[in-house]
Amino acid sequence: MDLALRGCITRSRVSEPESGPRSALEAGHGPDRFGRCGAGKQAGTPPRSGGRRRRRTHSAGPRVGIYQRRKTVSVDVGGVGIGGPNPVRVQSMTNTDTADVDATVEQVIALADAGSELVRVTVNSDDAARAVPEIVARLRRRDYDTPIIGDFHYNGHLLLPGHPECAEALAKYRINPGNVGTKHRDENFTKIIEVAVEHDKPVRIGVNWGSLDQRLLTEMMDENAERDEPLDSQEVLLEAMVESGLRSARLAEEIGLAHDRIVISAKVSKPADLHAVYRKLAARCDYPLHLGLTEAGMGTKGIVATTAGLAPLLMDGIGDTIRVSLTPRPGGDRAEEVRVAQQVLQSLEIRSFEPQVTSCPGCGRTTSTFFQEMAEDIQGYIREQMPVWREAYPGVEELDVAVMGCVVNGPGESKHANIGISLPGTFEEPKAPVYVDGEHHTTLKGEGLVEEFKEILVDYVKRRYGGGEDAAPEAAEEAAAGA
């Protein structure tokens, strides 16, 4: 097969038989610069699941008929499968000085505990490269097997060959084809890929629009200018990003990197551009795709921009790993980006990470703050219990809880949840009916209402997810004691 065509394999979002053609050439559709290719079959096998060794992870499958994944090869990254039959993975990145082993280890652990399945660290100096093996060793001694990915810019062609222990300790290399060197990009790129082949490591070819290869962009702008109907310059820029990723992937395969050792990303800062560039990539290759904005910003703006960028692609089955690039506040919690990524996937019903608490926004019928305080209390209580519940009660991540503030929507929402409570609004009778699996279970009153509801919640979790008996008796007893 022509290696120049292997990176141009289209993947449909609808399931296909295993016997389809593998390449665009075999499908009878040759690619061109601004064209599209044909469809093929899935490749790859599911690797082992990853994360912390002692922690069981569970994710409910997406609802049939709503979500169908794009077909890709499966890439094993340190025991965590990306693409293929594997779930969409949550990735994060440290912001510590990688040479500071203590700080980096602690932040990786915090990210892993929050649910990050892969963690990327900057490797930008000899000191950072020397620190990587010790970082990984300490994580393993503390029973964390989270894959560590090395992020290389400008000097990866020097650091990886110069520090073989670092090259071996990392689970994957991320390289930017736009800055692998100044005057000898292809030569430097080759050196990095040769190290990856030697150590059998996967590579993410990460294109960024802020550091796009200017030679390629100039070439494509010149070609566009000669067209009878030239494209908009922004369209050419996005096409250049796609071409950069696919050319680099083809070159990596020519050097010797296996097809199922490549992941591609093409990050931009605007959601609409993200949609455009990833739809192009998805139509023209079967490599797993890593999704994310280059920079999302801070706070609400960053969360909204990220959701606007990721959600439409994910709902169309595009995306195999995601990272939320929030700007943290000074001294802020780095793990927030992990929780946002999880919430995006859970809100889209693609994966489940923890029970969801539905609560109303409040209105003139709910002038008391009690229902707000209770909703926050119950959500916090569930989060505290999850390390225990996850071990004892597989599937508890799918639990839906409703804490509603008045009679208008309270009973209805509570009946739709697995377990729900409808609190009294202003001027309503001071009692709170509790519903379990759509049926009225009991009515609570008085100051002990919150604690009584927690007891009902714990009992429900044990009965529904414990299989009639506690799957892990000690953990279950600890969970019950927490109520």
C-alpha cells in the first residue's frame, strides 16, 4: 500500500463490517489537497484500561441511537487505550516545573485522583528530561500507573536521543510539526520518530495554529491564489493545519512508526474553527483525534468556550481524548480542568463519572435558600463518598438524584430521577415527599430532613448497586457510616 495514502482513510460514524477496504486507494477514492477520501474499516485491538491501579473505574455506555463513535485504530498509551472501542479519555497537563520532581508528582496525583486518565508534562530542558524517570518511578511506588506524556517543542530531537531513560519512562511523546526545529524540521522530526520506534512509543502529532509550519502555509496560499475561485484565507489556514498533521503522520509511517502508534490533534482558539478543522481531519484519516482548544481562557468564559468547541464534535462521534485548557486563577485548583472535561462527557451522556444531582435554579416560589444549601450538601456528600462507593458499588456513577425547590416541577423531576426530594416552596406545606424509582417512598419533615435523605440515599445505593449483597463489605460499611 502507498504509505502516502494510509493517513487518508475516512471513518464513518455508523458501524461498518470488518471486511471493508483499508485505504482510500483500495476504496477507489484518491485524496487531493482540498478533496475527500472514501470509507474503510476499523483497525486495532482494545488495550488494557488505565488509571490508578487500586481504583475501579466505570463508565456507562452511550445511549443507542444518540451517539455513534467515528471508527479509528486503537492506540495503546501506557496501558490506556485511545480510539477504537475505548471510551473517550480525559487528559490533563501539569503546570509545574517538571524539573521540580516533588511538585510535579503531587500535581499528577491530584489530577489522577480527580479522574485524569493521562497526564502530560512539559519536557523543555535537560533538567526536565532527567527528572521524568524519577517522577514516573515515584508515581509507581505510590501505586499510580497513570501514563505520563512528554510535551516537546523546539528541542525534542535533542532531548529524547540524549536522555534514553526519559524516552523509555514516558508513555507517549507529543510533538509539534511546526516547531521541531528551525532550519531542519524534517531531519529533526525524523530523529524524534526514530526514538519513538526504538522505544515502541506512540506519538501525538499536535498541530497548533499559532505555530503552524510557515513553509507549508505559504505553499498552500500560493496554490490557492492560482485557483479559479480562491478560498478564503482562513479556510486555507485550517486546511494547512489538516495537511500538516496528515503529512507528518505519513512521514512518521515512512520512517517506521506503526499506523496504530499515531494520534493527531489540530488545536485552535475559536470553537467554530475547531469544528471545521476536526471535521476535515475526521473525514480524511482513521487516526484517533485529541480534542481541545489551544487556550480556553479563565472561569465561565473558558468553560463555555470549551463546551461550545467540544460538544458538537463529540455528539457527532469525533474525538478520542479531550483536554480542557482552562487558565487557572493564581493558586487555583489545577484539577478543575479534569472535572470540567468529565462534566462535558457526562452531560452529553457519553460517559458517567459520578452521580448527578439535578436541582432547580430557584424563583419567587423559593425565596428560602434551604433547597440550594441542601443541593450543595448532597452533591458534596456524594463526591466525598465516591472513592468508597466506586469500589463497593459498580455502576453507581449512573445514579440520578433530584433536589427540587417547590411543587411546580419538584414532584415530576423527582419521579424522573432514581431518587429525588421535592422541598416545599414559599407558603407551601412544610413537608418534603421523597420518590424512589418514580414511586412515592416517604415524606420527610423537620430539622433532620437532610440527614434522613442521606440515609435513604445510602440505602438505595447499597440495594441497587450492591447486587443484593455488599460487593466490598468493608467499603460499604464505611460508606454507610459516613451517612
